[in-house]
Amino acid sequence: MTRAPTHHPLDDHDRGLLHDLEQLAALKQRRRVLGMMLSGSALLMAGCGGDDTTASSAGDSSAGGTTTGGTTTGTGTTSGSCTAVAEETEGPYPSDGSNTVNGAVSNVLSESGVVRSDIRNSFGGSSGVAEGVPLTLTLTLLNSNNLCQALSGYAIYLWHCTRDGNYSLYSSSVRDENFLRGVQVADANGQVTFTTIFPGCYSGRYPHIHFEIYSSLSMATLYTNKILTSQIALPRDVCSTVYSGASGYSASVTNLSRVTITSDGIFGDNTAAQMAAMTAALSGSVADGYTGTLTVGVPA
């Protein structure tokens, strides 16, 4: 970057309008470059998992590799050093008060016991346990509209299917269960941690986890209060490893072979940068389970 010539006999305020404009342009360029560097750093940090045997970065290899950094388009926007995740559908099985099952409104958010970290067990009047490869997922909620500040006190409702692709409270085989659903409140760093199982891949959808963001726990009681609905994608290589190496996931092997992020009806219209921001970084093994992280940019 070329600097304006310096004339020592003159003070900065004596150099005229042209000099002032050049200095402003140079300052703007430095800030833009710094912003790009910070954005790239945040995505690299979001892509770091644990130190176990198998690690995977964000992206779907079948859709052309990964992208880290850059400016997103569509519903995702870049702000500071975090990327706002794309808005996605809650799907047909949210149990957030937005639909019914057998004529009755389904809303697990109104039930005592839904606020929990380990969501593998049912609670209340149910006692079922969701079987599958253990998955511990830590999410960091940041304000993409305000310098990526931690969203302390915000609540996240997370839910996903069983290892054989069924949803509690909706699918006939697990309609009397409410496992694999739970609410957590972000700590001072904007972080929440869920202990769950690796979800299966059902026909027509790429492997994913649903979530809704609420401004506080008191607001996380009905879908009309949510400020963001989106989904987390899981790295394809880890999915292949789990589905082919763990019991109970046999149907997922065939289902995964028939879908990619590009062909998926929900993720397919997102950019590579958006999918990078929405794909969890996972590490671990089938025998020991997996841990994962994801930074969630919320336009709060």
C-alpha cells in the first residue's frame, strides 16, 4: 500500500483536502483487511475440534470441498469476526407449539425438565433412552450484528432424530418419548454444551441437527418468541465412519449415499461459506464417541 509523501515542514492539518481523502482511504483499507483477517481467524477457530483420533473440518467433500472466510450471500451475512448462520426451516417435528400431533398441540418447551445438558434420556413421565454413538456438542452463540459479542443468557433449543431417523413425540415408534430434545442457557462466554447421540441419516435429508435461538430462558417457551431457526450440518466423512462402523445405523449408509449438501432440499441453496459456518467440527471415534464445536452467529 503506497503512502502519501511526507513533507516535514507541514503539519497534517495543513496538507489540504486531497491529503485528507488519501489518509481516509488508507485507513478504510487497513480496517477492511483487518476485518477479513479476523473473519478468517474466527472460522479457523470454529473448525478446531478436540485432539482425538479423527478430525473433520466444515464442509461436504461431495459438494466441492470446504470454504473458510469470505463474505456470504443470501440470508447469511458477515459482521466483524463471525458469520450469521442461514435461516432454515424448523421442519415438521419441532415440538415448539407450532404444530399438532394427533390433534393436540406439541410443545416440549412448556414441560418441566426440558432445560438440561444431557438429552439422551426422556424426562417427565417417559423413561426411554436414545441409543447411539455419544456426541458432545459445544456451541458458542455470538452477536453477528454487534462485534460478535457473546450472547450470555440467550437460550437455545436443540433437537434431532434418533440413530434410525425417527423423531420423539412424532414418529410412531417413539411417540411416547421426548428424548433428543433440550434447552440450554448460554454462559458468560455465550457457550452451551449438549450431550447426545450421533443422529442418523433418513431418506431425503443430509444429516443435521435443528436449533432455535431465544433471547432468554423465559422466552423459550413458544415458537413465536424465537429470533432464529437454523440447522447444523455434520461432516460427511464422520457420518460415513459412524454409519458404517456403529450398530443401529445400517439404514443411514444407504440414505447418505443418495444425498449431498448440494442436493439436499434445505442446505442446497446455501453458499459454501454459509455451509462452512453451519457445519460442526468433530473429532473422536466410534468406540470413544465424538466431540464437536460450532460458532453460531446470531443476528440479535
